[in-house]
Amino acid sequence: MHRKASELKRDKMFSKGREYGEAIHLADKDDLRGGATFYAVMKLKEGEEIGYHQHVGEKELFHFLEGQGEVNDNGQIVHVSPGDVIMTPADGWHAFKNTGIGDLVFTALIIRSEK
């Protein structure tokens, strides 16, 4: 299957009524069938953040493509830049903040935890 960039679903992300970035879905649930539930490119504008949250019954893998940021990975603050990878364990907590100039861009893959 081939999809052009113009065919990918794009969602604006909002918190408290304010837009803070965009998710570009690389695959949907039907494409992912099985263990994965979400695969997208995430973009956070300068100074924007995704608050501390948990995915119950899921783990996540993040690959940073552009920009500079800060990730709270289960209470540990780490600085990220292009090429870095973060793996949040099942039921883990995480948050993201763009601390650089320009967009912070990363892929996000959510995978169901094995019981």
C-alpha cells in the first residue's frame, strides 16, 4: 500500500481550548491490526507541551526527528534531540515539551501490552 503525504489523516491537538500541535497518522487501526493501536508523526510548536499522562495497558516508542525537547519519562527528565529514542514501558507515564527553536517532531507508536 502506498499513501501520498497529502492522503494522510492530520489531527490538530488541543488542550484547554488551545491548539498545541499536530498528529499526522502514518497508519490507522485497520492498517495496524494486532498489537499496535497508533502510529503517527507528532509536531509540537515552540514552547508547547503534551502534559504528563499514562496509557493503561499500552507501551510507547518515540523516535525524535527534529528539534530539541524535554521528556518526563516516568519521573525522569531527559533532554532529546534528533535520532534519540524513548521507550515508555507498559502503563508508564510521560510528558513532552518543545524547548528548542522551531517544531519538535517525533514518531509515536503505541503498542498493546501483553497480559
